[in-house]
Amino acid sequence: MEKQKNIPALRFPEFTEEWEWKKFSEITDVKSQKYNPEKEKISVKCIELEHLASETGQLLGYTDGQFSGSIKNKFNSGDVLFGKLRPYLKKYLLATFDGVCSSEIWVFKGKEVTNEFLFFLIQKNEFIDLANISAGSKMPRADWSIVSAGIFYIPSAPEQQNIASFLSAIDEKLQALKKKKSLLEQYKKGVMQKIFSQDIRFKDDNGEDFPDWEEKNGNLIFENISDKKHNSDLPILAITQDYGAIPRDLIDFNISVTDKSVGSYKVVQIGDFIISLRSFQGGIEYSNYKGLCSPAYIILRPKEELNRAFFRYYFKTEVYISLLNKKLEGIRDGKMISYKYFSDIELPLPSLKEQTKIANFLSAIDEKINHCQTQIEKTEQYKKGLLQQMFV
């Protein structure tokens, strides 16, 4: 049987030689030059663990100034940074400036590999798996004695450069997509503020002004629903800030309930709104599903014809969430917003046609944001596949 060559499944056609295996300690140094804040009275950029964006290789920020009271490692532009604490594995960065970083961040410098190639090598599952073999119980961190002994196959310098350049181009595309999504989200947030404060008004199909908006207390627009007529055969809904009301089995949300307790659950219809328990940072949630929810939740259903999407957007505005939170002032911790508190807040009520125009406009922005997210996820999967195929 012919010996299996140490070559990747996918490579540039001009390269044919086998890759050489090396221990990780043979291809990189761990820099540990300490920053002494008592002696080095200079302004430096400091990167902490939370500044490293998870699985993106990007920097979320840094602290700029002088530091004292904690050990910092120096790094230089071009060094590779990797968070070694268990919660921060998969956080890495190819530094673009000189600075200092948390002592819980490894600072790598390639010896027989370029730093650019090393940056992508540490993103491979095999490296992450090694780093996950942690030492310590209170604050588990990657064990250098294990990581340093890991075996990795390394190509020639020209092939390293080609691989790094190709994957860098994928990263640039990813960052462009993420920036586009972020700008769309900022635009949506700004335009929602102007729409609901009526700084922006829409015209009807004839170019005429819509009628002035009314304001009505919440109980005049929504009723409190407590329908418990069911056979416990509907899906149990989790009420989340990220997904709204969604069947528990569609997300990682496991809470055991008894048949007896489910019998007291309320029926949620598609299009109902649900007031979350305790936390109101995410506003009032919307349900795209028919199911059951705990009797502790308040289910709101429109009393009159209205565009539900209009209120789905309004209930997520900062203005409305702040009004909800004001109702909590002076209330003991753990108290939830009641239907009475909801009813006390006046809600904007444009004409139905203007509600629809507003909802359609904001939905179109959401479609663009979702399209960006889909492209991001596809590109990330493409990159993940390349990392496995372009390395041995």
C-alpha cells in the first residue's frame, strides 16, 4: 500500500511537496516580556480578554493610557494573540499595533512559520481542542505543556504565504459584510427613533398627509388574555429576547415541567404579545407560534384591527422600554410588570394605513439585515471548510 502523503485535501496547484510535521513549540515562541507600570511611565494601548472578538479575529477595543496593579505582557504589531482562559478560547487577534495585553493572553511569534500563517493555524479545530485541555479548576486555562507538544504539519514558506493571503481575503469579505450589517442596524435604530417620535412622517398613496396620530392607554388597544382551554398537547414556548416566543425544542432551553403544571399554562396564539418576566431590556415579545406559556406571563391581544408588525417594532424601541422600566422604580426586586402598569402607558396609534407603511418600511430594512446575516453565516462556513481542507 502506498504511504499516505502529508498533503492537504485542497491546495494551490504549483505546490506538490509533502508538509513536514513539527511540534507547536518548534514553530512558535511564546513571548513573555512584561510591562512594568512602575518603571515605564508611557501611554500604551492595552488589550484585555473582553476586547478580543470571539471567533472573528477582530478587536472590539482597547484601553489607552497608563496601567498599574496587574501584570501585562508586551506585544508588537504582527504578533498573534490568543486568549488562554477557558471562557475566552477561540478569541484571537493578529495585532496591528504595539501595546500590552492581559497576562491571560498568549503572545505568539512564529519561528518556522509566518505570523499570518500561524494566525490561521490556531483557528483550526485541532488547535482549539488542545487548548481546551485546561489546567486549574477555579479559573481553567489552556495548558502550555500540552499545547506546545501538539503536532502540526507545516508547508514551505511560499505555500504558507499563499494560504494566509487567500484566507485573509475571506476575512476581509467577512468584515465587510459585518460592517454592512452593523451600519444597517444603526440606520434602523436611528430611523425608528425618528419615525416613532414623528420627526419622519409618511404620505399616503396620493401623496397626502396621514391623519394625526392618536394616543391611547395600553388597555384600550390590547386585552389581557388568560385562555387555559387546552389538552396540554401544544408546544411549550420559551419567551426570549433574541427569538421572541419560540418552542423550547427549537432552542437550547430545557426546563422540566410536570403534566399538572402544564395544565395551568396559557394558550398563546400567533400574533400575540407577551410581557417578559423581570427583565425588560428587550421590550415586549411577539409570538409567531401557537403554543403554551407559563401562567406567570401576561399575554396581550389586540382589541381592534391594527398592524401587529407596527407594534412589534414599537415595543422594541428604547423609548418604550424606558417607559416600562420607569414602572419598576420603587418596586421590590423580582416584581414583574403587571397588566395595570402596561395599561397606564399611552401607546401611539397612527391610522391603520400609516401603521402598515411604517411596518413595511422597517421590514424591508430587516430583510436587508437578515440577508447580510445569511451571507455572513455562509462565508463563515466556507472559511471553516477551507481551514480543514487547506491544512493537513
